[in-house]
Amino acid sequence: MTQASEKQTPQGVPYSTVPHFVSNVGHTIFCKYWDTKFKEDSRKPRALLFIAHGLNEHCLWYDILAEPLADKDVLTFSHDSYGHGQSEGTRVDLEDWSIYIKDIFQHCDEMKEKYPDIPLFLLGHSLGGAMAITATLERPDYFRGMILIAPSVVPHPDNVTPFKVFLAKILARWTPQLQLGKLPHDNMCRNKDVVEKYNADPLVWQGGMKARFGVSALKGLKAIEANLHAVTTPFLVLHGTGDRITDHKGSEMLHEKAQSTDKTIKLYDGYYHQLHYEPDDDGAEVRQDIFDWILARIDAPSG
């Protein structure tokens, strides 16, 4: 990794002491690799999986998927998006949506160089799902397959109204850091322990959506909606019908319009936004659906 010892994370930890890379525009990005079992056993992974996390959160929330996958010989890696978690940047502020996509490819290029000829999959949750779709539109054959958990495909009508969009565009120009509102975390998951953990996590942005970020994200979603017909990467999209943060109709639209010959959608009745953390057997079902889909495609022909 490129050294940036003169810099510290937003939490005051020297970047020289944690996994990171320096992006092509000079941002220092915190990384996570679930590779301990591979190092201990000198094992070669059968597949690689990059995870793009959602808005406000960070990559350490994906142990629940990455650790079981390591037992199945899938090496998972991720990073905190710019302005999130332990990565550099003003908290949850972004002027150019493409920065997220460029960072994904820079990180994945590095791992593909380290593990040549190993199939690479992409998983995106919520806004990370929008990043994943954008990445596959840019490079359709780069990933063996894509898993989307409650992706942001179209704005949820309960959260994004025409007036709010109009107001955000004005405020983004004059007061880009202004927080426009905060979604109740109770809407994230039916597992109350998870909600409490999320509320107490110092690495999670606990504030509201910032004006400039909101406008940038909406611009990215508009580009996705206009190009759903161009999606050709194999994908699995999962969504809860009780999700009040992202709209499951967007996932249905993606499944209907995408040209991918291998495409699967599964809707979970009444499930909330953090599908993989839903309580008891519900969350376990979602996780198993993800594992099964990836494992069935590791040895499939690419292209």
C-alpha cells in the first residue's frame, strides 16, 4: 500500500498503522481485508468479493457476510468510501459521484493484480448498490457477477419529493454542508439490537443528508435509471417490501429492464433495509441466498 504516514484518520489514527490506499486524486482511503484465514492456512481463494457499503456506514459492518465467505474460500475486501468511516474527507460530502466509482476500480485493480485469474464479484448495499450498478455499466465484463442488497435505484417517494429536490439544488450551491434531514434509524432494521449498535457506532455518520451530497447522489441515480437497459452483468438483487429507505420498485425495474441473461430478484415480505441483519432466521435466509448465488457462479464461464 502507498504510505501516507503524515496523515491520520478522522479518528486520529495514523494511516501508516492501518490498511489503506491513496486514491488517484490523493485521498487516503481506509481498507479492510478479511484474509486472516487465507494467511494462516496459506490458502488461495477461489473468488474475490468487493463490498461497496451504504450511505453513512462503513465497511466494518460486513463481517457478518465476509467471515462466513472466508470459510467458503471467498476472500472479501472493502474500503470506507471517501468521507465515510476511517477514510479521509469531510463527513458524507461529495461533489463528484464518479470519485466513488474510480476508487472501487483502483482498489479492485490492485487485488486483481495480486490474485490474477481469480473471479471477482461485487456486492453493493443501498447507495453502495448504486455504486455497483454504475461500475458495471462502466465496465460490463469486469466482474463475474453483482449482488445488490436493497440498492438505491430510484429515490424513495417518501423521502425524496419534488420540493425537497428543488430546495436541495438551491442549498447545494450556497450552503453545501447544510443538513436537510435525517432518516429514522428505526426504519433500517427490525433487529433492535442492530439499530442500537448503529446508533452507538462512532464511525457511522449520525447527522442528516447534506445538500451537496444529496444533489450529487440524485444525479447518479438519474444516470442509473436512464441506463438500466444497458446492464448486462449477471446479478442477484434482494429487497424487502417493508423497506422505507430505498424503494423495492427500483429493484423490480432493474430486473425487468436489464439485458443480463443471468438475473435474479428476490423480494422478502415485510423485511426492512438492512436485509442481512434482519432478526433470527430472516437475516440468515438472506445471507444464505447471497452465499449460494456466489458459490454457484465461481466456476461458471466468464464473459
